Amino acid sequence: MSKVLIFTATYEEVENIGAWIRETAKACPDTDILIVDDSSPDGTGELISDLQVAFPQITLITRAGKTGLNTAHVLAMAYASEHEYDVLVTMDADGSHQPRQIPLLLERLQHNDVDFVIGTRSAGGTHQAKLSRRVLSRGANTAARVLLPVGITEYTTSFRAFNPTALDVLNRAEFSSSGYAFFIECIEILHRAGVRFAEVPIDFMDRTGGRSKIPKSQIFSSMIALVLLAVSRRFAESDQKATSSLRQ
């Protein structure tokens, strides 16, 4: 049986984290759970600590302050590799990702033809969040598909599953992006390394409680980062063609 780690990052998710833990443990009872909390002032970390009594499969890492979603994911990738997990699943704990759908990603990753699986809100999936969130997600994914085509429909959701091959690539990478762009950059890095992709349809819901932590300024900075990633790919492709020509 595969050794699976399910990860989420929290900041002020006291209204949602209890339900997420219970639903995740129910959907995947034989897996471990890693939560990185950035010292949430609303008591999220304290609630997680209390729930560790009933759910000993939880490991809680509390960081000194709000240091970013991207760095929490980088930490989780390193943790999964260091502790020799066969699979890392990443997702949000605000109710937008459904723990009952984790097995869909795990089942697809069990096939030997893929190293990385992402849940898609297109291609059979649904996006049931409020209109502004749907517009933002569709715009970001459309731009990514145009500028950085890799043969998938979804780039920005964090509902993903990685095997050790994919984790090794990302753990050796040097990231330059944050926000939405971080998740797009992960896909670009995996693509350049020849990692094999697959998508599974998911149902993306509106957050259950609390408020979104995505600042409006991040939308603009993420689009700039996306353009820079596209330019970087073009330069890399040009260099590769030039090197091939010299060898011939």
C-alpha cells in the first residue's frame, strides 16, 4: 500500500479546518495529514492541536508569521520527500476542494503512465464558486494555456497529487513566483523536466466560511510572472534549437 501524505496550509481558517480534517480522515483513513499554519490569530493552530488527540495522523507545523502560501507548499514537498512518502496530495482547507474527491487523484496517480495529477474545473469538472472567482480562474487558466501550453486545461488550482519523480524535480527547482503564478510555475518546471501529467475532473465550491486571503495586487503580479515564464520558455526553446544546430 502506498504511503500517502495529504497537505494543506492555513491562515485564519478556524471556521473550516475542523470539517476539513474530519472529512479528509473519513475519505482517506490510512493517510497522514500535514498542516502548515502561519500562527493564525483566530485560533486555527490551537484547534488543530486539540484535534490531534482524536486524529493522531496529523502533523502540525506552526510558522512564526504569515510567510506565504508558496513557501508552505515548498515546505510540504520537501517534507514528503524527506519522510519518503509515495504520494503527496495538496489542497485547500476552506471548503473549495472536496476531500471526498481525493481518491480520484490517488487512483489516477496509481497508473504507471503519470507522475503528476491535477484536479480540473474544466474538462468535466465544475466551478461553483461566486462569479468573480470564476472569472478570475477562467482568465488565469486561459492565459496560461495560451502562453504556456502543456496539454492540460487547469493550471492554478492547488488540488494536486505528486509521486516521488515529480517531487524530486520540484525540490531541486528554484522558484521565482508566488500567488497564482507559483502554481503555474510548478507546472512549467514539471513540463520542462518531462514529467508526465494527467487531469481528473473535480467540483470546485465557494469557501465555506471566512474570507479569501488573495490580495487584489496579487492578480496583477501573477499575470506579470506568467508573461515572464512564457518569455523564459521561448528563450529556452531558442537555446535548445541553437545547441541542436551546432551539434549537427
